Amino acid sequence: MGASLNVLIVEDDPNDLELILHALRRGGYDSNYRCVDDAASFNNALQSQPWDVILCDYKLPRFSGLEALRTIREIHRLDIPFIFISGSVNGEVVVTLMRAGAQDFVRKDNPARVVAAIERELGVAEARRQKRQVDEKLEFERQLLRQLMTSIHDAICFKDLQHRYIYLNDAERLHLDVTRTEEVLGKTADTFVSSERAREQRAEEERIFAIGEPVADRIEKRDQADGTVRWFSVTKAPIRNDRDEIIGLVGITRDVSEHKRNEQMKDDFVATVSHKLRTPLTSIAGSLGLLASGATGTLADPTMRLVKIAHTNCQRLVRLVNDVLDIQKSERSL
């Protein structure tokens, strides 16, 4: 049993049809074919099932090969191998057909060559299909990257081994204080930041290129043009090709100024609790303890009860303050 082939044949001469089918059988194909000879039946056939190849005569009484070709390429936009099998036509016509999207032209007096043309074009069509799949996957991944780069608030950039920007998002562009992305591409940070900061960045990136290890969550302080100070978490990692060679790096910068302010407020609170609250509480608890123990003399029973209650509550406050300070100490050690 031969290889299966779904072939749509545009032909009006039964004898020529038989010659084509005979050539396909001799070429090892078990053809599932349909033969049409006008525009309506051709369109119906295209919609009835997928076809592996179309074999088409150039001139028919009620149809033309060029019309069939344009229907495939311009109306249905199908990438099906289209091969003309016709009588004698001049070279100018053949050139026109090829420019219109035909894959080959075979003369009717040499039908055996159609098998070679089919095999070649099926291979080429498969290669085109695989390339389309790869291109579609790459385009999908590009769209995902564009959406990520657009939606995320972190500043993201990609650089080559010469420290030149090759891609960046709007957040990074705003950090560099430029209007258009095109102003940045192909340039280094020296153009946009202070010489000192540019030198520090270059040295850090050179180390990444040299040892291949990322820099993760490095906290950087930056003085702003308006006199304020902001803090940023900087992460940089090498980019490698399929041979594991470093070809550049990706940088991600996150504004952590709010986090730093919250940390400072917490530190201030802890300092207040530690120095302005714990010390007086400890002193008060000690004094109440002395009174409760009778060290300063005997107190009336109602007064003693009040002193003991105050002493107990003061001790609870001291323990609470100590617990808060212990928790803060543990958090800072993590």
C-alpha cells in the first residue's frame, strides 16, 4: 500500500486525469483525490477537507489555473503546494504563475515528473509549517515579555557584553530620565547617570560577566534631583546562550523607599520602647515591688492591695515590652 496523499486536481480532460493518477500510483502514492473544473466546485472542495497538494491545469473551458491559484493564495490564504500540469506555455506565463504563488510547472507530456515535484514541495511545505510554529511560539513569548515589561512596576533592562542597553521597559526609561526608548538603545549608562555611579555599575557588571554569578537584592541609596533620597533593591543576572556562554545580563531595580521608611519607623519605635519606656517601667516595677514587700514599712490593707495590683500590671507591661523587643531582634537577624 502506497503513501496516503490527499490531492485536489483541477482538470477537465478525463484522459489527462488518468495520466496524472497513473503517475501518482507509479510514484508510490495511494491518492485520495477529487477532480473539479470550475470555480464553484473548486471552492466547495477547498472547504470540504484539508488537501496535501493541488495539481492544476492552466486553461479550462469554465475556469483558469491562475484564478484557482489566486483563490488559494489571496482569498483562502492557504499554504498548500500548488503545481501546474499543463501543455505548452511560454516562459513569461510560467514566470507570472510562479510570482503569483505556484510552486512548480510540469508539462503534460512529462507527467512522471509530477511525483518528484510533489515530494519536493511536500518537504518544503512541512519546513514552512515547522517554521511557522516556531515563529508563532517566539511571537507568543515576545508578547508575554512585552506584557510583563509593560505591566510590572520594577525597572527592567537587558544589556550586552559592552554594557549597552538592548531592551528596557518604561520604568527603566523613567529612571534614566529620557523621553523615548530609542534614545537609550545601543548606549551605555555613562550617557544617563553620574560618572561615579556609571563606574560602579560597570565594575559590578564586569564581575558578573567574569564569574557568572548574579547579584541579588543589593540595596542602593540614590540622591534624587529634588533633594530627596530613595532606596532601591538591585538584582542583576547573566544571560547565556544555548552553549552556556554569557552574552549579556538582565537588571531588575525595585523602589524599596517605602519599605525603608517603614523599617526606620519601626526602628524609631523600638528605640523609644527600649530607652524611653522600658527603663521607666522597670524602675516603677522595682519601686512597687519594694512597697509590696513591706521594705518601706507597713501599709494599710487597702493601700497594700492597690500597690500589689499596680505592681502586677507593671510587671505585665515590662514582659510585653521585652517580648516586642525580642520579636524585633529576631526579625532583624533573619
